[in-house]
Amino acid sequence: MLTTPDSTTPAADSTTPTDERELGTRVFLGLLFVVACFYAVVLIYHAANPPQTVTQKGGVLERCRQICMKYGLVSTGNLRQDAEAYIHAVHVKPLTTALSEILRQPEPTSVASQPHKLLTQLAPDFALPDDHNAPCKLSEAGLNRPVVVVFYLGYGCSHCVAQLVSLEKDLHYFKELDADIVAISSDSTAHTAKRFEQYGRFGFPVLSDEDHAVAEQWGCFHPATEDAPELTDHGTFVVDRHGKLIWASRGSEPFLDNRTLLRVLAEAQGLMPNPVAQR
């Protein structure tokens, strides 16, 4: 005689609350183990590569790590967010007053140009593709207009892209001075396009110089030699409306003093405020 199981008796394959708790505990402990392994790897890497012993051999990402460690920054995985954190860490405050007020600031607030082999000469022209693979020429971008040319290390680390974020915030000031901005890195056009999809575009062209040919011509890329590895610098240049390079800055960190750039552009065009009218 067949019997029907009591409806109050749980089925053999049903999951009890105790089983669910045990499963949740195992999943939680598994996640903790993964996180612990990740941080162990990070700690081992940092111990094996302390900041004072790592040189340019580490490449762009290693240089970015060094800069982040310098300011006590920890990557969140969001490059745009990390770029904002870098800007804040180096105490760069956004410009909020009128352009005329910015230009009236005393002269000591400006950074002098560094020596450069191209200063006072016609800037070398270039034709590089943007993220749509459309060619962009310096001579056309700055046709009868001044141009700020920025060489950054690539949209792969936070401090590298921080300058582009900073320029974007103050872009309306540059437009008020009728100036264009062009940014250049060795990133491929596809890589730049992907970053734009993730974090949004900038209001100026971002170009690809994959073989470093233009960066080398402008003194921002130094090929490897028998005595030293290759080196890429951040570079910021101002080219006047006649195509002459009038201001230059190169270094291991990006140039974030947009106030200086605005003053250089205004002075080159005779647009500095009249001291008599500064009331």
C-alpha cells in the first residue's frame, strides 16, 4: 500500500535555514580569502619594489604608482575619480573668478618657461589621428590662434590624465582667450575611444602618437640607450597665433597651473588688463 509523505515533513532535497547560513558563511570566507590574497600580492610587490629603488624601467604604470604613493593615494579602479583625487592632493583649486580677475593676479603667481631647444622657433607641425582616426594638424588646429600642446603619458593612470581633467574644468577661460588645446600620448586611437566611452570625452582633441615620433621631436620622449632606458616626460607648451613656441614645461608630473597658461596666452596677444583700470 502506497503512503503519502506527511506534508509537515521536509523533502529530502530541501534546504534548511541552517544549510543556507552555512553556505553564506562559506561564500563570505571565500571572498575574504580572495581579498586577503590580493592585498598580500600588493604588499609583496611594494616590499620588493620600494619607491626609492624603482626607476623608469617600470614603465608608465610603475611611474604612476610612484606618484600615487608620493601623495598617499590609493587607486579605486576609476581613472577619472582617481585623477580628481590627484588634483585635490596637489592642492590645485579650480579657477572660479572672472578671467580679468585671474589675469590681474601679481606676476609672481606665474611659472617661468623652462629652457627648451624649440623656444622662439616655429613649433614643429604634426598630423596625428584622434579617437575617430581623423587626422589633426597643429597648423590647422592653431590656424591664426594660439594653441596649448600637452604631452601626457596615456589614459592608463590617474596622474597622467589629471592634467586633461584640469584643463577641461577651465576650458571656458582658454576659449575666452581664443586658444585651442591639443593633447597627445602614445595611446592607440582605439584605447582613447574606449576610455571616452567609460569616462566621457574632453572638449579638445586627444591624439595618438604611437611611435613617439612627435613626442621625441618636441623633446618629451628619449629613446633607450646603452646607458639608460627610454623615458617619456609630461610636456606642456604654448604656441602663439603665429606658430612660434613661446613657453615650455617638462617633468615627471603633469603641469596643473592653468593660471600661468592663461597669463602666457593673454600676454602673447596683448590682452592683459590695463593696470590703471584695476579698481
